Amino acid sequence: MKNLGTAERVLRVLLGGAGAAWASWLLLAGGVLTQLLLYIALFALGVDFVVTGARGYCPLYKRLGWSTAPA
């Protein structure tokens, strides 16, 4: 059962892909441990947005009882 509307799905895929790509580029550039951990977190968030946007289902929304999908 989908709980994400079309506009939110597209936005998630675009922003998630951009965030994951940016994080990948930053990871290749290297840096101190704190920066590296932040970049990994950004990459994971980007991947999560792409996956939830593509599937149209967000487990967090399910737990919170939210839905942006049309009824």
C-alpha cells in the first residue's frame, strides 16, 4: 500500500539522488573522521529517499499514520 503522493515521490527521488551523488563525491575527496561520518549519513539519507520515493512507501509515515497519497 503506497502512502506517498506522486509529487513527493518525484521530489524524494531527485533530492535523494542528488544527496547521494554529492555524498559520494565528498567521500572520494576524503577528510577528517567527523566529516566522513557526516558524508556517510548524507549518502544513507539520499539512498533512503530514492528507495522510498521509487517504491511510494515510507515506513516512518506508516508508523506516524501520515499519508500524502491520494485516497
